[in-house]
Amino acid sequence: MPMPSSQLTVHIFATLLLGWFCTWALPVSASTGAYFLFCMCPHLRSHSVSVSLIANAPDDGAPSNLPPSSYNGTFTVNATSVINAPVEKVWDILLDFPNYGAWNPFVYVPLLLLVEHRTGVLSSLADLSRSQVITDENQKPLADQTPVEGAYLLMQVHIPATLNPAALNTTAFEIVSHLEPDTHRAAWRNLLPEWFIHAERWQAVSTVGGGQTLYESREVFAGSAASTLEFFLGKALQDSFVAQAQALKTYAELQN
């Protein structure tokens, strides 16, 4: 059913504002904002999109290792997978950002950065298709890519997830908000004003029956532009979370 005209006006305004913010108010490329608007504006071509989010609950009644969300959101995307590998192995893979190119279809580091990381030399991100790199506040990559709380993350992502380097990408600049090695939990959040978009992604691993590892990922979206984000990118975000969870399972089990 088409959206009421008043609701459509609100969505269009929020979309244009979000696209402008990504293009000019954040230190990212103009192509990022243009691509964001392209993804977010099918309604300008008189299309209506329906989004249904399906959460993947832990198998066999295993308790969740994710903490309760500290805020209420407009929508949530999440995914889980049960991995035949030790919890420490999976945890190490999750925190090895320079090696994301080996397995991650959502956010990954191309071979160039992987080689530079292992040789101790990191250059600019200008030629990277997708990546998740620890930087300083000016988005300059750091030589030490060890995650710590308060570290900045510059990410190039594909939504929906794909390993095709020719696909268009978008940029996110976030901060590591939590890193809990003892509980095997980590989170990062965006740096947009919380009244506009408040989003924090948690990932956690825990041991379940038979020495397997339960991987869980969740991101809660709140703020005035969250409903627009859900309407146009909710399903693609959900699919990307599931793709990463399945890719992590496949890679960890091959490494085990």
C-alpha cells in the first residue's frame, strides 16, 4: 500500500537530509552520499518497499551473550551462527580487521591493505574497495591495528553484502564503544548525532554444547531518521548481517 502523502514527505525529507549529512557534514567522499541517496530513494521512482526483519535466535535454547540494549530503537537487525570451532579462535578472527578480506562479504580489507599490514606499512585508503581500518580522529590509518576502546573505525561496506570489488560501496566512520575480552563481546557505534541516527552494533561469541561457538550480532537503530533507514535499507542490512554470520562460520571451521 502506498505511503500517506504526509508520511512520504517526512521520509523524503529525512532521506535528503541524511544523504546531505553523509556527503558534506562528514569527512567522506561525495560519491558516498550520492550512492546513499541512490540506495535510499526508490520512492522517488514511485516504488513501494516492504521490509520484514527475521531474527535468528540461538539454537538449542543457548543463552545469549549479548548485553541488553541500553536504548530503545525503531528497528533491530541481527544474526547468529553456531560454529564448529573454539570460542577463542572465533574471537581472534572477529578482531583481526586486516584479515577481513579472507572471509567477510560485508566489510573486508582488500589484499593491498593485508600485505601492507603484515609488512608494517599502511598507506591511504583511496584505492580500497571495502575495509575496516583503525584510524586516528582524522581518519588516517594507524600502524597498530589492534582494537581498543575509543579507537576510530573507518569502514567501506557493501549493502547488501558481496565479495565483488566492482560493486559500489558506502563509508561509515565509527568508534569502538566496548571491548570486553573476558566476556568475548565488542561493540562500535556511529558518530552521527544521536537524535538523528543512533546505532550501536554488538558482536559476541560464547561456548555452547560440544565445544561449539555461538556467534551473535545485533544492531539497534534509533533516531529521527531510523524509520527511513528501515524502510529502504532494513532488509539489505539484515541480509548483510546474515551473510557475515554465515561467512564467519565457514571461515572459522576451515581454519580449525
